[in-house]
Amino acid sequence: MRRAELITAIVLALFSIYVMWKSSELNVGYISGEGPGGGAWPFWLAAVMLISTGFIAFNWARRTSPPSQSGEPLLDSYGRKMLLMVGGGILGFVALVNVISMYGAMLVFLIYYLRFLGRHTWRLTLAVSILTPVIFFIFFEALMRITLPKGMKFLEPLFNWLNTLIY
Amino acid sequence: MEIISHLADGLWLSVQPVNLLMIIIGVTVGLFIGAMPGLGSVNGVAILLPITFLVPPASAIIFLAAIYYGAMYGGAISSITLGIPGASTAVATTFDGRPLALQGRARLALVIAAIASFAGGTVSVVLFTGFAPLLASVALSFGPPEIFALMLLAFATFVGLGSDDIPKTIFSICVGLVLAAVGYDEISGAPRLVFFGIPGFLHGVNFLVLAIGVYGIGEMIWTIDSTRGKISSTEADMTIKGTVEDARECVQRGWKGMTIGSLLGFFVGILPAAGATPGALMAYGVAKMLSRNPKAFGHGHPNGVSAPESANNSASTGSMLPMLTLGIPGSPTTAILLGGMVIWGLTPGPRLFIDQPAFVWGLIGSFYVSNFFALVVNLAFIPLFIWMLRMPFTILAPMIFVLSVVGGYAATTDMHDVWLMLGFGLGAFILRKLDYPLAPAVLAIVLGPLAEQSLRQSLLMSQGEMSIFFTRPLSLIFLICGAALFCTPFVIAWRRRERSAVATEIAE
């Protein structure tokens, strides 16, 4: 964790500098008689962020914060595998939304998670994975009239037919 | 006696069928959310806020407030039976609740938690009813400088009472404020902080995108990583006769903790940004300090359960007070409620009491009713909640992820925000592992627009003179309180060093 603490502080410091630079597209100075310009507020906040990361790095060097004393890795083999499987799963879920619609992506994600990560039975997996999108569809499309992404063109006939059921 | 007639109207409103239904569903959902390790009131409110657009605003906020209440009760269930706090607000409950359960007295601990929660909720809601209209009328005279000073006080509270790493807390606050500044500059109308020129940033970063990312995705991954699926629970034998006996023992042996927790919790809750977690921890500390037998704490002392449990309920009600009267949230959960009120077209703050009395008093009335139902549902269904706690996390977690993705989309109906939320979630997981507190960022993104606006309006009023914040008495008082809170951890650290230096000198 010791190395991760420093790397994170450096990344956050770079982000702070980027925000300061980006804020300076607007006036970051003090307009006399009027107060700060449009970019001053985020500019000075980012400056405080930069100073904070400096202190975090200072505490790292003095080894006063708990992560900077810890010899453990940020992610052990379990953590790395978990992050890859769970985080990757959600990433795939979001990426699929524009292809096979929110409902389709939900179905695929739940089957993946329940069956392959949770090792539940096929019966439970399919029951949860099919019921969830149906409930979401009824709730969002029929009750709240909020339309969720419908994916690519080839799914249009399916959703047109579903819409005739609820409208 | 205007208050009593308002309150009667409010109580009447809150027992209308729709609202009553919302209360009962809300406390039940809240109890469940509170009981599940890894989910607390703030997660529940953040994830479920997007789906409350179905009902009118008054019913929606009653529902969310009921979740908040229920979660305060529910947190104790897993603290006691699993030894894992169900929510951060119930951390202090594990100190004595878990030892009681291990001694075979899980039922006593659960009953104490329920009764203490009820006591805390009731005392605080009575105080709330008395204080709220008074504070609202004082707050009517607030101008932009007072509001900005109050914001600084809120952020100083995080540094002073948060007990987290100070530079990391300050970083978290500033990140939240910067994210709130994305979009357009309100005064000149120029696009601002459009990162990498991506047009999705033009409409700003919605607070729900950050809140759901942090609490729906980041915290869930963190929980999976830290518990590793290994959880063992203690049974509790819930018979009616046993419950009644334990209730008697609770009142006899736990009344002191309840009194301390109810009163202290309320006042900590009122402090902007403090909320139920520091409230519960402080109540535990004070109850231990004032006890005749402080050594018994940590080994299953009834007051060690009743103090934090009454305090977290009391503080959750207390934290609604600044939210409704000043427009400044008293806790991370109320920060999300505040954001929700803005979405519903209600402007939180003192005008609310004048413009929307039915809404305000309906909500206050619902506190009384929710509190009652939370006690009843909690005591009646403890065995069911313990059974549900054995539900594998691999079913709950994917459902939370699905709700988060859908909720993130529904907030703005833009896929850009779903990707952003996912990014925040993964980033939050890493930061959480490295002890960065994230609640300050969520609070700051909600307060950000008002903070900047009040700062710039003040400076326009004074033609650019910073002295405006120090020459107005109320604003000066807030700034002094804020500075005192900000300095507290430094003073404590310095005194500790001083004392240990003296100790080593004596030893030598």
C-alpha cells in the first residue's frame, strides 16, 4: 500500500494541476470592485487540492498515515481477481447497453454474475436474470414513462411490440 | 400554540394512505438496507432516489426519510448478530452489542437497540418540532455572507469531527466543490471545466452520479474485497415473553445511555455535516466517561449499546434540522435528500416554512409515525432480518450494481453520466482503500453551487471587499466556530504529544 499511496498522491496532484490549467481558460484573477473572475473559484480549490496532495506525500515520507506504514499490497491476488471480474463485469454491462439495450445488458450481466461469479444454480440464475429486466421494464417504461436505452436498430421490432403492450 | 396546530395537520397528512404506505415500505426497506453490511442509509437513499420520481415530492421525501430512520434501527442488527457494523452509523454498537451476543444475550442487545433507537428518535423529534420554526425564522435574515460562512463551518466540521486524515479530508472536500463547478460559470455564462472537450461535461456533474458511483459501486466493491464472503452470525431466540423481560432490563440498566445518546446525538446532528456516525461515537465515549464502571464497557454493558443506538437515531433527525431550515445538510444522507428536493423543485431553506408549510409539517409529522413503525417492524421481524442476512452477497451485489447503473442513467438520461459514474465508483474504491474519506466529496458537490454563488454574491455586495465576512456579526460567529472546529484535531494531537513528552521525561 505504501507505493500505491505515493502513486495516488502523484496522480491526484497531476489532476489538480490539470484543473488549475483548465480553470485558467476563464479569468482567474480578481476583478477590482466586483470580486473573483469565473475561473477563480475552481482555480483556487484545485490549488488547495495540490497543496493537500503535497501534505499527503509529506506524511508518506514521514510514514505517519496508516497506508504509508503498511507493507501489504493495495490489492492482493484475491483483490486483483475480484476487481477484474466484478469491475470488468460492470464495465461490460455498461458497454453492452448501447448494443443490446439496458434490459438485454442487465440480463447478460446478471447471468454472468450469478452463475459464473456466484456459482448459483441455473434455476435461480435464470429466474433472477429474467425477472429483473421485466420488473425494471414495467417500472420505468410503463409506470414512470422514463425510457431507458433501447440498443441498436435490430431490437426495434421487439421494443415496438413491447410498447404496444404498455401504451 | 401555532406549532401544535401545524403539527396536528402534519400528523394528519402523514397518515394519509399514500404517505402511510410510503412510511411502512420505507422503514422496512431501511431496516433491510441498514442491516446489510456495506449498505447504510446514505447508500439506500442515493440508489433509490431516482425511482421516487413516481410519487409526489412530499411522499417521496417521506419515503426517503423513512429509509433513513429504518436504516438507523437496522444497522444494529448486523452489528450485534454478525459483529460487522451494518452501516458506519452502527460502528459503536458493535463495541458492546457483539460481546452481549457472544455471551448468549443477543436478544437483550437487539431489544436495547430497538428501544434506545425509539427513545432517541422520539426525544429528537420533539426537540426538532420546537427548534425548527425558531431557527427558520432566524435564518430568514441570512444573506449570502452568512450562508457562505455557514458552508465553511460545515466543511470545518468534517475536518474537526471526521477523525480522518486531514489532508485527505480537505482534498475530498475540494474535489466535490470542483466537480460542482463543472458546466457553466453562473455569472458570465461561459463554459467551464469541460474536461478534454467532452460535451457531456457541459451539463455539469449531477450529484447523483457521484453519490451512486461512490456508494453504489465503490462501496460495494470495497465490501466484497474486505469481507471476502466470510460472515458468521449469532442466533437470537425472539419470544414475546423474553422480549418483554429484556425490555424491562433494558430500561433498568440502559436508561443512562439512552438519555445521554438522545440529547447529545441531537446536538451533534444539528451541526452541519456531522451526522449520525460521529454522534454515535461521541455518545459512546461520553456514556463510558460518565459511567461508574467504565471498565465494563466493551464487554457487553447495556449502556454501551443504548448510548450509540439512541444517538444515531437522534442525530439523523437532528441533521434534518439544518437541511430544512438553513438549506445546509446535517449529514451525507441529508445532503442527498437536499439534492433530491432541488430536483423536485423545492428550495430548501427558511422560505420553505412559509411557502410550503404542508410539505414541511407533513415531513415532520412523518418522523413521529416512521419512528413508531420502525420500532414495531423491527421488533416483529428481527428473526426475518437475521435470516435475510444469510442471503449470499453474490445475489445482493449484482442487484445493487444493476440499480446503480439504471439510477445513474435515470438521473440525467445520458450514457455519458453512466460512464462517469463507473469511473467515480472504481476511483472511489481505490481511494477508500487508501483511507480517503469520500462523504465530504458528496456533501461538497451538493453544496458547491450554493457555496460559490454565495461567495460571489457577497463579494459583489461589498464591491470585492473580503471584510464583509468579518463585519457582519452572525457571519463572524460562524467563522469563529468553524475555525475552532478546524483547529480541534491539531490541538488534540499537540496536547497528546506534549503529554507523552512529559511522560518520557518522568520515566527518565
